Amino acid sequence: MGTRGHIPAGTVVDRAAIHADSADIYINTRCNFGCETCFLGDDYFARDLAMGSDEVAAIGGWLVDAGVRDVAILGGEPTLHPEFLDVMTALRQVGVGNLRLITNGTPRARRLLDGPLDGLVDLTYVSLDGASAEVNDALRGKGTFRHAMLAIELLRDRGMPFVITSTLGAAAVNELDALLELAEASDCQVLNLHWLSAVGRARYRDLAVHPSQWREVVLRIADYTPRRRGLTIECQVGALSPGAPWSSEIDPRACAVRERSNLQFMPDGRVFSCGLLVDTPTLAAYHWDGTQLLERAGRTELRVCTDFCADGCPARQALLGEPATDEHLPVCIYERVVRVRES
């Protein structure tokens, strides 16, 4: 296991102050891919860190007591954690009722999904950033599309519920219809679509989808009715613009930081309140000291999100240089349009 650095922390956080339905625990920093779309950034992977199962259990118990309903397990690639089964078992033992696994589907992950994880995972997310090997592998590495599809086939054959989660760069947007067809044929429960934000590794690579192009993606999803019962399509909105047909579904004032509705625990003890901030260590909202959550002194990210603006996502406006205009209001990354076949 790795060694944490010193992280200055402040007051103890009252569990009642947290309004999250779910939380993310990043149990390790090791990964067998080098995805260009990764929002964590190269620095995250520079140290080999992994939480012990006792520490993960302590976090899980704290979350259960705080009323958090489900927990997602991420890495790196979480199935590379040397005590992975112990970690998952510990979370069950402290009462986590809905346990989600986010994986790239490579061989170790598939071996674990093919029996050892029975009863320990309620929902598996398979990362797939394109509907073809050509597009996906250009972002995630050679052979990664095949590994993801083998994991999807395994989950389908074993009757295990799963989600296909996709961060779409420009090339993937151009094959959106093919990705929808893949989801329809796969038996996944959800196709989860993310707009590629310029954070992490993507901050330094020319992968962005222009807001006007992403608006067309959201229009396509807003108009789409899944053909298959049991399939839901979720799509990050990204921004509001005049006349957007999904405007009534979106809260322009939503902010995970201000609302304390998101927690992302990192292996070095930092805890973030928004996924846009996790590649910037100084913007961690909290610190986990092994037994309790401490609010970090200063809380730069809270000052930004409280003082910068009332409407729209302050992090994207202040930190990513995406100002609000009459035609474009960046909104919280957790605001989505959802389409599901009702009957």
C-alpha cells in the first residue's frame, strides 16, 4: 500500500450536512490502460496507492450512517487492487446496500465477474468510449474495445445487470447512432453518455466536442425512445441554450459543491465534492482521516462555487474558461436528460 502525503484539514463534518444519494470510492491508483479521456490526470497515477479493506470499510460505514444509499468503486482499475474481494466483502459487511463497480473489463475483471463477485456487486459499469474498435481504441489503447465487449458478453450471459458508460470525444459523437444500436443489442440496463470535459488527461489533448455539437447529441437523446424494455439512456446536458426542449428538466442553479450532494474519496485521503475538480488536489473539499470526514480549511472550491455565479456551473465558468452567454449556460455535470421506454 502507498503512503499518503500531509493534507491540512479543518472541522469534523456532520453526517447530516451531506445530502448525497451515492458516493464514489477510488480504492487504488493502478490501471492497465492509459485512456486519453481519463478525468483523473497523469499525476493521479504517479504514485502506487491503494486503500486497505479496513479503511474502505470505515468509509463505507460512515456513508451508511450518513444515509448514502449506494457506493461506486473505482480506481485506476479497481479489480487490480491486491485485496479487491476483501474490499467488496468489507463494504457489504458494514451495510452498503447497493454496490456498483466501474471497470474496463480486462481479463482480471472478467475472471472476478465470472463467479467470485456474485452477491458483492449489484451493478457493473463497463467503460466504452466508442461504438467501434477504431474509435474506442484510439482513445483507450489497442484491444480495449475487445476487452469491453467480452465483459459485456459475459455479464449478459450470466444475467448480471450492467451499464455501458461512455465519454464521447469528437469521433465517438460521429458514431452516436451506432453506439445507440450497440446498447439496444447488448441487454445493458443503461447507456450513460458523458460530454468530454477538458480536465485530467483531456486538458492537454485536442479531444473536445464543441458545445454546439454536443447540443445536437442531447437533442438526439431527448428525441430518442429506447426500443427495448428495460433500457434507459442518460445523457449529460452540459449546457442550456434558448429554446432547449429539455430546459424544464434541468436546474440551472444546481451545484454539487454548494449542495454537498457528491463525495469522491481518493486513496491519498482527499475527498472531492465534484468530478470536475478531481485532477486539482488543492480543490479537494474534505479530508478522510481514517475515521471521520474533515472539512479542509479554506475550501477554495466552495469559495469559487459560492461567489462566482448564481446560475450555471461555476467550476466550468471560472476554472475551465467556459463563460455563460445568452446562447450558452454551462450547467452542473450531474444534470442529465433521461429517456426510458415506459411500456
